[in-house]
Amino acid sequence: MHSKAYRLTQLLNLRGHAAIERGPVVYCVEGVDHGGSIRDLALPDAAELRVQFEPGLLNGVAVVRGGAGNGTNAAALTAVPYAVWANRGAGEMAVWLPRDTRAGPLRK
């Protein structure tokens, strides 16, 4: 059995961030779905998310859609399964999004 250890500082950097998970599938957001940039997106606790099967996208995948914070404006959020990211060109990608736009992007 393999295990992975994380430094405490790595975990602390995730404070105030959230990820989308549906069963065993982890989702990510890509710039291609958000005008090229995901840096201003946030995933508030109150965001209403829904699953939608897209048969024409990447040979058929279930995407998660909903509202996201985008600075002072509401924005549409589209998340695809992590396993299929980077199949529509190069661009930004994130699994962890700030829960509030004031938190800023994830520090490395």
C-alpha cells in the first residue's frame, strides 16, 4: 500500500479553497471554458451546481455547471473531469478554487 505525505504548509495553502468532486471523480476548471482565464473565478459555498452530460464534448463526459464568483460579477462555471483536461488546447487549469474572490488564487 502506498501513502503520500504532505507538508503542513501545502495543506495550509488550501485553506479557503474548495474543489468539485462527484463520487470518485475530481473535476477541474479550464481557461478554454472561461474566456481564457480562471484566475478571477471563485467557488462560493452557496454555489448551485448541476451535472450535465455533454455527448459532443471529448467523446461524451459529464460536466458540472453552476454559478461562480468572478470579481464583483457572477460568472458561469464549467468544470470537466480532471482525467480529460488539456484535450482542447493549452491553457490555465485549476482543481482548487478560492471560496471567496478575496482569497485570491492558490499559492504554490
